Amino acid sequence: MSTSPLSRTRTLALAWPIVLAQMATATTGIVDTAVMGRFGTATDLAAVGVAAVTFNFLYWSAGFLRMATTGMTAQAEGADDTAQSRAILKRAMVLAGGLGLIILLLSPLVVRLALFLFQAEADVEAGVSSYFFARIWGAPAALIGFVVTGWLIGTGRTRALLAFQVVMNGVNAVLDASFVAVLDWGPAGIGAGTAIAEWTALLFGLWAVRDGLGTSHRLMDRAQLIALFDANSNILIRTLALLFSFAWFVNSGARQGTAVLAGNEVLLQFIAVSAFVLDAFAFAAEKEAGAAYGARDRAGLMRAIRITGELAVVSSIGFALAFWLGGAWVIETFIADPAAREAAMTYLPWCAAVPLVGVIAWQLDGIFLGTTQGPALRNAAVLAMLAYLATDMILAPRFGNHGVWAAFLLQYAFRAGALMLFWPQLMARMRSLTAPPGS
């Protein structure tokens, strides 16, 4: 680990592979959709879409595996405790593998629930089932892969993270084309290709973290196991609250009509693109804040907050300007449906404001995740969710989709504000860690 003070150059070197890795992750769904759209029927495409949403919910809910691993590993690295860093990796991998096996065993119930919720036509349901039961075999690999990702970020090996994602998406693209275009396996081919890609990527990931699999002690340390479960459970609740908020936004937009719903979906893709980049600085904040926290270096923590925050804010301004000035051209060029295009154009200014407001919440998330402030993350997410729901219920009926977007934008402010309520607690904890014995 570098002992020199954090610099903007080092932060950018840490962040740019994460940006590319995030973009590579996003291409998995794009490739699946493109292959199915080119070589399958509309029914096949719909089936892949429904099944992919189900997996997204399962795997996003398990994102705590990545987040908790990053923070705990960064702290161990900051404390120069290699044995603890290795133990964190192994404990988290065992937990992830166990959860993956549970998902695999419960898969018949999960697919039944998904089919009940989506209420698709019979031929679409058949395609959903074939995709689901082909891809579900990759669940243990996918969840252990989250741990690998978190450990690589926590140790600052973001280039290895990029390679991990490239392997995953490269194998997925090749197998998608082979199984669907050549063998004509339909949705089952897409699912099988993704599952095999997840196992292939995991093998590469295990090679990438091979030094973390070396000798370690305290693997079954009771206090450390409790800390691991506590961190993961708190982050899980936080993640579910955020997922519910996004689902509420989509549902609230749907009540405004089909064209508005389509327009909102287009604008959400703009936000997703900005999040891919800005999340890189949040991940850098996780790693550097966690390392400073583990080293009990208050000055290093404040420097990590400042430098990663500066770069994130500058990038958010760039995205806001790009959306404001160039968003209309993108919408006009790529959206064929006139009603959806008009809706997207109307609400584009709200979308352009999201990076400016959201960046604060994203950076604070990174800081609190890196310092493993699980209860604060959990409580802040629940408070923000409740405030957002109340705001949407007030604004949406009165102002239509403008109210929907205003509440959604305020949701990011609520998240930042709720986390700031716990800021003094974090600073007090940091002071207690850095105080001389007996002071």
C-alpha cells in the first residue's frame, strides 16, 4: 500500500479502471438484448427482459457483499494487517458461496414469484423459465465474484478489477452469439452463456486474488464474524430501501401514462451513465477513507474526502452540462416514438440536475461504506426513503410528472442530509480512534 499522501493523480489512477469496469458491466445486458433482438423473436426478447430484471433484483440486493468487503479490506490494509485482509476475503467468500447455494435451492420459488408479479403471456413465461433455470447455476459464482470485486477495490487493484469484468463480458458475448445465433437455444442460451461466463470470470478472479488466499489466522474469530454479518445485514437493509425508492419512482411515472413512462426510462439511462463514472470516485472514497480509518489517520481521512469529492463534483458539473446541452440531440437521434421523445425532452432539465445533487449522496455513501458505518447507512437510507415517499405522494398528484421528478431529485438530497445527521458521530469515532491512550 502506498504511504504517500493521496493525490489527485493517484485518485484518477484508482478511478479510471473502475469507470471502464462499470461500463463493461453495463454491456452485459446490452449484449444479451442485442443478440436476442437480432436472432430471436419478440417473445424471446420479452422473456429475457423479464428474467434479467429478476436477476438484477437478486444480485443488486446482494451488493452488500461487495460493499462490506471493500470497507473492511481497506481498513485492514490501512492498519497494515495482511492476515486480517486475507481472512476478510475468505470469510466473505464462504458467506457469498453459501448465499449463492441458498438462491440455487430456492430458485423454483423465486421464478414462480417473478412470473406471478409480471403476469406475462404463457409463451413469454416459458422463455423466462428457460432463461432463469439456465442462468441460476451461476449464482454462487456471481456472488463470490462480488466479494472478489470488493477485495480488489479495497486493496486498490482496480486494473485487476477491470480485467475481471472484461473476461466476464467477453466470454458472455462469445457464448451468447454461439448459443443463440449458431445453436438456436433461444433465451436458455442467453442464460447459459451468462452462467458459464460468471464461473469463468470467477476462476480468473481467484487467480487475481491468489495472494489473498494465502495463510491467514483468526479465520473463525467470533468477533470478526459478528462484525461481518452486522456490516452485511445493515448494508442489505440500506440497499433494499434504495431499490424500493427506485421502484416507486418507476411506478409513480407509470401512473402518468405510457409515453411519460417511456420518456422517464430514457432519462434514467442518462442518469445510469453518469452514475457509472461518478461511482468510480465513490469507490475511490471507500478505499481511501477505509484505509485512513484503519490506519487511524484523521488527516488522511479528511484528505481522502476532499480530493475524491473535488474530482466527483467537477465530473458531476460536466455531466450536468452535457445533459443540458447535448441531451436533446441524443433524444432526437435515438428515440423514434414521438410521444416518448417529447416526454423525454420535457423532463430533461430535471435529469440534468441529478448528477449535481446526487454526487453528494454518492460520495457520502462511499465514505460511510469505507468506514463501515453500517447502522448510519441503514438508518439514513430508511429515513431518506420515507421522506421521498411522502414528498412524491404530495407533489405527484398536484404537478404530474414534474412532481415525480422533483420528488426523485429531492430523494438524493434526503439521502445526503440523512447521512450528514450521522457525520458528527463518525468524526467523534475517528477522534476517539486517534486519541492518545488515557486521554
